[in-house]
Amino acid sequence: MGDGRGSPSVRTCSLFLVAFFCPPIAVLIARGEIDSYFWLNLLLTLLAWLPGVVHAMWVLLSRNPLSQEEVWAGYSALTRPGA
């Protein structure tokens, strides 16, 4: 369980459970910072709970497992966006 080969870990299952009951907290834990995803999710959750849940699930499912440094490894600073 949680070996990185398709089986969900306890942390992943817990995040989906948190996303169902309190979507902004799940987005905050998944993203690791208070950013635009968190604020959008908070707004959606306050307006109507279900859109906040859907957005939180989308954030959890669309997470990139590679860190930004691994994604941009080998690219020069001139071709890297935002650098």
C-alpha cells in the first residue's frame, strides 16, 4: 500500500476524505501553501459547498508528483518560465 505503483496511500485517502468535509483544508495540505487555488476553493466552498468539493478533488487528482526542480532539470535559466 502506498508503494508508488498505483495503490493509494493512507495520506491520499485521508486527503480525499478531508476534501469531502472541508475542501479548503485539503487544498491547503495538498498545495502546501496559501495560494490562488486555496482562495478559489474557499470562495467556491462559501458560495456553495459542492463546487468547493469538486474543485478540491480536481486539485488532488491533478497534482504533479514531480517537484518543480525535477521538471525543469536540464533547462537553462533563459528558457525556464518565470526565471
